[in-house]
Amino acid sequence: MTIEIWSDILCPFCYIGKRHLEAALKEFPNQSFIIKWKSFQLNPNLKPDSTQNSYTSLAQQKGISVAESKAMHQNVVERAAQVGLTYDFEKTVVTNSLNMHRLLHLAATENVATELKELFFKSYFTDGKNLNDPEILKKFAVQAGIEESKVIAVLENPEMYANEVQKDMKEAQEIGIQGVPFFVFDRKYAISGAQPVTNFVKTIESLSTDSN
């Protein structure tokens, strides 16, 4: 079964959704799954600003106070904790995710996209790393299992895999994706958002029944 996932590293529900899917897949130990990560940028025009965290960024975008922004984020923190994730929005460094997506396309050619996606998510939401820093990006890509020279080549050439990112986003637009995470199962069923684990299980069961 092929599962395509449109998501953005800066999307807190995408990390939660990843955990929900992983929990569902454990219910099918004898079935094989191919995971394909698709690029989606919530804000493609976002300017890197290391002085902004998630609280101040949302406050600025919506014209609200930082206190109001913190209150809006609290529910997300609690939902993340339910699946064992620690979100520290105070430490997040809001930045443009294009370079991360380009590296994820490189990672896909090495079959380590899921590993790199996990590293990016944790470093952003938990550890507060600046994922606009080429050295930090390189560190995680190498840690995921990609040869350093290949990572450097992508980071030094902004055009590498940029078309692949745009292609994913165009495809998302064509099939009507307005928000992420968005999961497509064998091009037959779709789940929008970080829905409960049971919804993922039911979808996989339905597809498995259909194929029998």
C-alpha cells in the first residue's frame, strides 16, 4: 500500500498526524507500506527571522497579543503530549521551509525521507533549532544517512529539487488540498488532518478489503 503525505515541517498537526499514522501502521505487522512525503508550504513567502518564535509570529500574522497567541497554542501542546511529543513553541525559530523540502526530496532518492522528516520535526518543535542554518540542515541530512557531498550540492544550488517541491504543491492544488497534513492511500482514500488513529486503521482496513 502506498501512502502519500502532504505536509510542512512548520505544521504542528503534521507531526501529530505522523504519530497517529505510525500507531495505525503497527496494527498491520504483516502488511507492507510505501510512504511518500510530499511538499507543502503553509507560507511559501515567509521570510526567515530568527527573532520570531511561533507565539510572536502568529500574533503578528493575526494582529493579536502574544498572550492570546500562547493561549491558542496551548491546545496543540496538549494534543502533542497525548502522542508523546514535547512542543516548545517558545524556542521555535520560524523560517521558510523550502530548503527543508528540497533536502527531503534528496532524502527520498536515498530512501531516508521518513528519517529526515522525523529529525526536522523534532529539531523544530522540541529542540528549537534554526532550520534556515545550512550547517544545521547539513547535520541532520547526514545524520539521516545522506552523503555529505550530496547535501552540500543541494544547499549550494537553490534550483536543485525546487521544481519537485513546486510540482508537489501544484498537485496539492489540483486535488483540492487546502490544509495539511493530508494523507492519500493508494490514490483511493484520503484523510485530511491529524485524525484519530482509529480513522487511519479503518481506512487501511477498507483498502485491504477492497483489494481482496
